[in-house]
Amino acid sequence: MVQEQLGDAAALTSVHVNRSLRTLRQERLVTVRGGMVEIHDWERLMHAGEFDATYLVADTFPDRQRRLVFQ
């Protein structure tokens, strides 16, 4: 996948995708190689992106929400 495709999928410009990936590489959260993004630390990445899994699921049981994110 190229940065333009990633930007299209995330509704971001390719410039923004490029800058974001550069920052993630500098923080050693990801490696980008051969069109693939390897994530080294999911917990830190979720923290950096202020990710909150609760908005993705309708299930109100916290143990089930966590299971859906970390399968």
C-alpha cells in the first residue's frame, strides 16, 4: 500500500500521511518497508493516537471490549 492509498482510506492527504508516518518512525513505533507498516508497540501506538476502543463496540462489558481490541 502506498501513502496515497493509505491517505484515501483514512481521509487524509498524502502529505499528512507522510508526516505522520515519519513521526511514528522517529518514535520507533513503526517500521515502513516494502509497502508494509510493521507496528512495534501497540500499547504505545494506541496511547500516541489517543485511541479509545469503547466507541467501536456497542457491548458494554469492559472485558469483551478489551478482547475485541487485542485479538
